[in-house]
Amino acid sequence: MSAQQLSDLIRFARHNSPFYRDLYRSLPPHTDRLTDLPVVDQKAFWAANTLHNSRVLTGPLSEATVYKTGGTTGSPKFSVYTRDEWRTFVTSFGQGLVDTGLRPGHRVADLFYAGELYASFLFVLDSLAHAPVDNVRLPIGGGAPLESTIPTLRDLAAQVLAGTPTTLCRLAEQVVASGVRLDSVELLLFGGEALFDDQRRLLAAAFPGAEARSVGYASVDAGLLGRPVPGADARVHRAFTPYSVVEILDDSTDEPVTEPGRPGRVVVTSLFRRLMPIIRYPAGDRAEWTGTGSGHFRILGRAEEGVRVGPVSLYTQDAQDAVASADTAGQVVGMQLVVRRWEGRDGLVLRLATGPGDERDTDRRESLARAVVAELETVRPLYPDSVRAGFVHPLSVEWARHRDLAVNPRSGKLVRVLDERPTA
């Protein structure tokens, strides 16, 4: 299926989808500009897009593949693609793989997760099969035991590893700990999560000859979002024109942002999906235009990835920045925010993972813990103020190995925030 004209898509969705018909009810009949359309409210979208009798779909669910989405941030939801839509999806994404450094003949290990209606493993495998360069695909999967994955990678001389940062880091930790050499690995393609500097250090220790790059920016609900842009900053992507339109909207007014360097939330319109239309749909991320090329934007992180501890709001990026500032020696290779409640108050625990062998240097770890807490309290002074007021427990640090960090069992993605508070 080729990308369709925006005006045709809007007209088709209004006529065939009860959800979009209601959403656009007050608009003139021939409205055909994105900026004249309201941004989709995700809560309302998913309330309408039920598995049975969906008000979002434009026709019966008689020919499609059903995938599950939203597993890391809320209750899973279902996203559907017809075979033509899926072919367009993977073909377009596959074309972008050449910008990651994929070369003819590369042996690529697909370490994304499969099963339970999850899309990433099949999506990456199909995208590789539709890439414009020949490649050898190794469908290992993220759920395979490391004890078998590492010999497979070695025996088949895998040159490219594709997976979530969490999966790649767990593999890297095992490689370092076991002393195995995987010298053939030259490219690490990550997706599904951001890759932080602390994780890069662990990957560099395990795969010193490999470069880490984004596999591309997409999601099973929003579809095609960003094609990788070669360069030093793996966060920079460009829209998959003509198959999708990416907008960056002001956080307060929802007006389109046009100038470089001004952050806003990412909204996407998919021009090739008709069964489940995606029109001005919030992708859940924040970004900014870079001004370095036509349609180039930099992903800045999740739009609302944070936690409320008593009266204090904290974002994972705040903690990441605090660790980066305090950890001058590069000890930390992973982080989680853990919220607990005891003695009638909330408390925040920073779970920090270190590399193999670092656990023996307790003095250095204690010094680093104090520095991280001090940094975070500096950028979020409401937290120590709330401690003094008796509203919350003091910040604390809990040390772990990367393999001990909690992950989503279905997707393999690191759970950035663990809320362990009891609920009624």
C-alpha cells in the first residue's frame, strides 16, 4: 500500500471510524489540514479501541495481525495491522537500516522479544528481510538463556546485535564476567528504550570494537516515527516521509513547534494505516528539532516518565543527570527508581548497578552514593525539604548488578520506575 493523501485519510477515517467521526464532529466537512484537527486523547482512544466492537477501527477485524502494546507503562492494549500495512511498515523501516551502518552480508542477531502478541522480534526480523542490502538473519530472541546465546553468537560470528539496551547490557555483563571474546561484533543496534552513557560504558567493555546506534524509532501503536540519522548523536532521527508526519507540539498550548532547540511532545500521523487510523496521535515522547537537516529531530525521553513520592514529583531524567554528574569514574552501568512505603511515609530508593568486580570497593561505592544523593537533592530541593517536614523518608541508594534490575517480562525492557507501595 502506498502512502495516501492526508485529505483522503481524514475523509476515510471520518466516514468509517465512529471514534474519529465523533472527534471531528464539529469540524467543517472538508477539513484537510493537520493543524485544524484536534490531537487524539490517548485515554479516550484506548477506551474506544476495545478488542471487540472497537469504535476506532474502520472495518471488521477479518484480516489483520493483532499485537499488544503499552506493556511498560500501563495495562496492555491491542494494535492491529493488515498484511499490506505491515508490509509497508517493515519495508520502510528496513530501508532506514542502511543508515545504522548495516552492510551487505552482515550477520545480524535479533535479540528482541517474541511471543505473547509482542511485535518487536517479528518487526525487526521482517525489517531486516526487507532491507535494501543482503544480510544474514539470526533469530535468537531476547528470552533465550545467555548460556546458549553467547556460544551461538560466537559460533555464527555475529557482527550485529539488535535488541533493547537492557538485553544488550545483560548480555554484555555476562560476556565481561565470563571472559568470553566476541570479536566479530561491530555494531549494536538498540531500540525500544533510550541508551544512557552508563550503559554505553558497559557495552564498550564487552564489545570494544562495536559502535552503538539506534535501530530506528517506531512503536506498534504509533507506527513509523523516525529513521536514524548517521552521526555522533544516536538520538537524532528524521521522519519516514512520505509514510508518516511527525509534529512537535508545545507542552502547554499544543501549537506546532517550528524552531530548533525548543522541546515539545511528539505527535505522529501515519499515512499508510487505514484499518486502525493514527492521526495526530501522541507518541509518548518529547523531542526537539535540530536544525541540522530537513525534518531532523532529537528524542529527549519519555513525556511523563517519573514518579510521585509524597508531595515530590521526580523524573527519571533528574536521577540520570544526578548520577552522570556524580559518577566521574564511570562505576554505574544501570539505574532504577524504586518507591516504597513504610512507617506511614513514602521513600525513594535509587537502585544503582555496577560492573563486575566493583562491588568489592565498598568505600568508593559509599562515597558515590552520598554524591548522587547530594546531586539529586540539589536539583529537586523539595525532596530534602519534605524529609525535614516529615513527609517522606530520606533518599537512599541500593546497589545491584545489572542482571538484578527488574525488567518487563514480556518486552525485556528495563522498568525505569518500580512502585512497590502497597495498594488497597
